[in-house]
Amino acid sequence: MSGIALLVPREEMLRQAQTVLAEGEYTVNQIRCIKTEDAVKAAQEFIQAGASVIIARGLQASIIRQHCNLPMVLIRITAQEMGLLVTQAKRIVATVRPRIAVVGMKNMLCDMTSFNAIFGIDLSLFYYENADQYPAVTEQAIAWKPDVLIGGALAVDMAVKAGIPTLFLSSSEDSLREAMRN
């Protein structure tokens, strides 16, 4: 194998990637759905097989970048995708101006500075830089007492245990298409 490898954290994203690839505009030599704890091992397998670029997102991308010396393309959530998630979050609660916490790595999130005005929400962003910070940052988000928390798997699990409604920080074909384009 050579060329581009794509690692995604969920089966849904794998199906989305396959749909984008079926359009025929982009070439990705290998795609795989992995658990975060397997990110380095999977990346190393791709490197040994000749991958020259890896596409990944969020915490998985950060971990791979720390342990592997290979060019990376980040999957970034688009503003449209975040807008859809915020709209879903507003439907979950019947509050006039819901408090929505977003937990994620800054490198994977779009600019949301105008979301409060656009969507009529009270949005707070909780960024972490690495895996070690993720639980503590999620705890800060939970302590903020949001009506809904949007985040990755760990953040969602922690918020559910705290009794907070959640949405997984999911992306769509748009962000995958943009990463492949890059």
C-alpha cells in the first residue's frame, strides 16, 4: 500500500467515507475504523505498508502525531455540521436559550464565535490539547452544568453518567470530503 490512509473513530464515518470515495473524485488507499487506544498501532501498520499521508480526526490524530513522523491531514467539523448538531441539541431541551457545552480539540472544530447570536443559545467551548487533558476538560464542561453536551466518546460517557443529555460530535461527508481534498 502507498499513498493515503484514513482512520476514523466510528462505523458511521467509515460508511460516509466509502460513499465519498464511491463518487470517484478522491483516492484513499486504505480506510479503517479504529478505537482511539489502537490509533498508534494502526498508523504504524499503514506506515510500514508505505502510507505517505494519514487522515484522522481529534484525539486520534493528536495521538498519531505524537508518536509517528508522517504528514497528517485533520478531519475538521464544518460550520454546517456544527450548526446541525446545535439544532439537534436545541430540540433535546425545551429551554428558550439552552446552555450547550462543546468538548473537543481546537484543531477539529470550526469557528463558532457567532453561534450564540445565530442560534439563540449559550454556547461554551471546552478545548483540550492532548489525551491527558481530556477527562479534566470534560469535568469542567460538566461543572458548567450545560443543558446538552456535545463531544467525543469519553465526554459523552462522562456526561451521561452525570445525567446530562448528550450528542456525539459527529461529522458528515462534508468534513471527510474536505479532508480528502486537502
